[in-house]
Amino acid sequence: MTAIIQTIDTPDGPFTILADERNRVLASGWTADHDAILQRLAEKNRPADVVEGTTAAADAVAAYYAGDVTAIDTVEVRQFGTDMQTAGWAALRRITPGQPLTYTEFAVALGKPGAVRPAASICARNAPALFVPCHRVLRTDGSLGGFAWGEDVKRRLLDREAGHALAA
């Protein structure tokens, strides 16, 4: 498989998108380091070839940063994981912008209220950041918790989405 990689500028810094031949996002994040994006995928799931180009998802990112925080909702992604991870990633996409969940609430949304640690692991293993909005899950005490791309980026994303929710 040959994948396309594209880095665009955002208010939160460079954002790189790796998409497959069908324009499904495989991995993404706030970095210009292509290797860092590729490392988000298990070696067996990495594309054989990567070329620089234009991805369809870049338009959704631009629209998101222009104020349409739902623009990312319809971007196709391709993820590789267990049934529980796949269900978890789908559940992340259903979290309403501006209404983050705690890891405990996320575990309940998965139908596994006692699975708080696995719920957190699902977030940590999410490769297409932003498009699968793992940033919308907080520690049980309401604090930010970790984020692969830094707590500052997570805070700005949540603030942007909270502002959108208030305006809606």
C-alpha cells in the first residue's frame, strides 16, 4: 500500500495526516515529523510506501480550525485493533464537541463500566488524532490527563470545542 502524507499549519502547530489510497486517515497528529506519525501505527500496519501529497482530510482540519468543529466527524479513518478497541474508537467519534467525558463515563459508554483502564488504553492507542477525538476524554477527577500531542494542545482543542458548544 502507498500512503499519502501531508503536513498543514494550524493554530496549534504543524498537523500531519497519513492517509491510505482511499483517503482514509491512518494516523495524524500535531507534528511535522513524518516518522512520529508512522510510529503511531504498529509496524505490520505501516504502509510500504509513503509519498507527500494532498489528503482529503486536510480540508476538514481547516474547517475545524475555522470554527466548524463537526467538520472532522465525516472523515473516514482506518484503524487496526481488537474488537473492543474498534468499538471504543467508534464511541470516541460519538462524543459531542464541548461535552467531554471522563474515563469512567467513557467506560460506561462502552458498556463496560468497570473497564476504566482499558478505556484509557483505547485512547492512548488512537492513531488518527483529532478525527477520532480522544482529546474529549478526561481523567476521572476532571483534569486533562495525558495526550500524545501534549496537554497544551488538548486544552486548546477542548477550549475551542467548549466555545463552539456555548455559541450553538
